[in-house]
Amino acid sequence: MTVSAAHTGRAWWRDALIYQVYVRSFADSTGNGVGDLDGIRHHLDYIAALGVDGIWLNPCYPSPQRDHGYDVSDYFSIDPEYGTLEVFDALVAGAHERSLRVLMDIVPNHCSDQHPWFRAALAAPPGSAERDRFWFRDGRPDAAGGDGPPNNWLAGFGGSAWTRASEAGAPADDPQWYLGTFSPYQPDFNHTNPDVAAMFAEVLEFWFDRGVDGFRVDAIQPVGKHPDLPDQVVDPPDLDPLQIPWTNEFTIFRPEGHDVWRAWRHTIDRYAQRHGRELMMVAEAYLVRQPELMAEFTEPDQFHQAFAFDVMLSPWDQQSVRRSVDDPLLAYSLSGSPPAWTLNNHDTQRIVTRLGRPEATDPNTWTDLNLKLSSDPGDDARGTRRARASIVFTAALPGALYLYQGEELGLPEVLDIPLEQRQDPVVERTGGETLGRDGCRVPMPWHDAASANFGFSPDGSRNPSWLPQPDDWGDYAVSIEVADPESTLQLYRAMATARRALRTEPHDIDWIDVGNAGLGFRRGRYTVILNLSSVELDVGTVVDDEAEAMLWSGTHAPAPTSIPADSAVWFRHR
């Protein structure tokens, strides 16, 4: 069953509320400690009860799991650890029966080093058609007179971006190296190669045929490359090594990438027209504070939408939050594509922990880098207040909103995972200096009893979850929060309900002055106010006596003209 298209009115994705499911950590149906597709299918009613419009599945293709699915070895199947194509079909059908759209994650920049194409490339000689699907190059003399990599590029997970072909399985005398922007086991595709272009067009149509409604496109930044692969000029010279790859002008947001996305958009639009469906793709691109560039990628012939990570990465101060809204809305005005807002995802520390730290209010803590993460604990009570306020504030903005599993429970970052149990590849590649992203990927707590991994696994299961859960994980369990009218879960449900009313309101906002301690805007009949301070905020001059509080982030209804510290409120005017 496929959700029918509505070709009149606004496209569904423009203001959709989407729930991100990290397959490995959502629900385990087999008892092996790893989440799977049947686990998701069994909890579709829970997802639907949140009031969302769809789900986004992190990669569930066959993979060696060196980067938990972002190293794909087969784009046309399902990893046996997660299920089968038949199970996937049942999940899509179950979602559509509940009026939930289904988005898949797709990884275009690279594949696994176990992908058949790459194995064939290693077995083929330099200059072969097989190698042209990737970026193989001869080395060059290094400072010691030996054979060094073709250029000085670094990898996103640490170390050189180049690996000797002989170290991956080519003959020992092979003179070439291959490019892996993220890691040696994730070789980059050459998207100027017609085989690569044809394969991805086939991939898109294969999953559309199975009922998928769209794609979240992973890591679009490095897909285009300068054909000469010149050395990067590192500026400043002491830049963090993990940040250097993302400032490389010869591979980040290159013009060549636009050609790829135009071809993808053509494939999607042609399929949608042929089958009478409304399909989309949303770009994962860290375009923070770059509205003009964001607009370029969301022109009508490229991405339908791009994530606006600005609010997610913003410090907790007035000017920073204001800019984190203004920049994506400027991109919206330039391209006509509304932002896809988000506060959490599988690559970034959870907002409860980030906003609970003392430095959260420092405007100098802006960062475009999500891998260099702090291990410092924060004040979770303060972080929870601010996280709840953030979702209430952000949910009122025009555009789509993406949630990450567990944020509706108020889950904090798990900071104390032992080094030997961490599985993020950046941990290995940096020798443990960077702890990586495992702390936001710890499996969901479904009930408060510690047995069966807090309900993540079936009753009676004895296998531990793939990442360890803290002893207090049950305090955040679904079974606890669903029964508590003041819980974060109930706030998210109320937010989803209130947000539907905004679909008939104007799709722009007007800022209002509420003083230096907060931010406020009007959107149609609604006034939304965020108090960023540690004291109450008087808003009697901007909210009239007849305005009705419709949604608030605190646990109690606010006074008519006063916003509590670290909170947000929606008012509706008659």
C-alpha cells in the first residue's frame, strides 16, 4: 500500500513532522541485542501516537557495519541483521496503513570496501573501467623520498584520506592509492562516471517501487571533487585535524556536486509523474550560517529540502538563536524551499546534555563540527528545561521538523561508555582522543525494569544491548512517561497536535521585541516567546489579556503575561 499523492495544495514534505529511527537502537525483536525492522514494525503505533507524519530510517542495507550502515555493500537489499526485503515491505505497508510516510537514508559519497564494485576495482589494473568508478591515483614522492599519497587530504574520521590499494587487497606491487573522504573502508565514488550515475538512478527507483516516499541524502558536501585533486591549503595552519577535511575547497560543496543532484531530481520527478506520487529528497549538509549556499542546493531542480542545523548547533543566547532562525529563513526566501529544522540526530550529542553545560550560553561556542564532542557532564535538569523550550520554539517555525528517537523522552547523552565498548569509527581512527557519537545512539528504554535491556529486547532475552545502557535508563522509559501528564513525551505529543494548526497560518514570521532576555515572533494568529534567561520574562506589552496560552514547555500553565525562566510559550490571539 502506498500513500496516495495529493497534487493540489502544499506538498506534504514542506511542513512535515518526521521521526528519525536509528534502526540499530530502536527495538530488538530477536533478542540479539541489536535493533531491527520488525522491532520498528511492532512499535509503529507508538510512533503514530506521537502525531508525526512519517519516519526516516537510518541505513539498513547490507553492510560490514564498520560505520553502522554508512558503509554500504549492497544498495538493493536489507542487512540480514535487520531483516529481509519482505520484512521491509511489511514495515512500509504498516507505516502507510497508519498514514506515515517512509524515508530511507541513502549514502552517495562512498560505499563499503566490501562492495562488489570496489573488490573488482582492486582486482583490476590501473586505468581500468572498474577503477574509474572510484578515485584511484598513483602516489607521489614524500619528504623521505618514499611513495606517499597523491595529495595532502585528510579523512573525516582521522588520518589520511588516501589508502594504498595493496593494503585493501590489490597486488603487493600495485602503485595506486584510493580516496576515502571518511575512512579507508569507505572508498569514494566517482560521480562523473556514467556507471555510478546509472547505478544510483536504479537504486532510487528500486526503493520507490517498494513504496518508499523519499530519501535523506547523507553527507552531500564531498560528493563533487576537483578533477585534478590538488593539495588543500590549510587555513589556519593549526586547524583541528578533524575539521580540516570539511574546509577543503577542492572537495567540499564543489560545483560538480550540483550536476549529481540535478540528475537525481530529474529521476525522482520523472518517477513521481509517471506513478502519480509525491516524492522528495532532503539534504544532509552542514550549511550553518551559509544561507546563500543552502539556497543553491535547494533550487527547484535540486533538493526539495535541506536540513537547517543552525538551531541545533546554536548557543543558548539571544543573538545566536535569532541568527540560527534568520539564516535558514533567508535561504527559504531565496529558493522557495522551506527548511527542515532539527534539534537532535545520530551524529550530535543530545540537546539535553549540550544545553545543560555552563558554556551553552557563550556565543563563542558556535561549531560546525559534530565529531569533536565534549565529555563534560552538564546540569541535566537545566538542560531538560532548555531542550523542552527549544522544541516548543522551533516547532512553530515555518518548514518541516525532524525528531530523533529518544528526544521525546528527554534522553541525555551517555558520556561514560567505556572506551573498549565504543564503536564509532572516529574513536579508533583518533586513538581514542575523540569519543565520537555512540552516546546519542544508546538503545531506547521501553520499560523501567532493567531486564531485557529496559524493554529494548524481548522478554526473557539475556544478550546485552549492542551499546551499554546506563543504570538509570529506566527513569526515561516510555512506560513511565506515557503515564505522566507532565513528561517530555506528553509535551511532544501536545506539540505535534498544536503544530497542525499552524498549517493554515502564514509561512513567514515577524520578530517582536521582548527585551534582551528572550526572543519572540508572530506567525498569523500566534505569538511565540522563548525566555533564554534564568529569571521570569514579563511579556505584558506584547501579549494581550485575551490571548490564550496554547502550548508551553514548562510543566505547568504559565501566568497570562509572564514566561518562566528557560521556557517557551505559544499564545493564540482571538
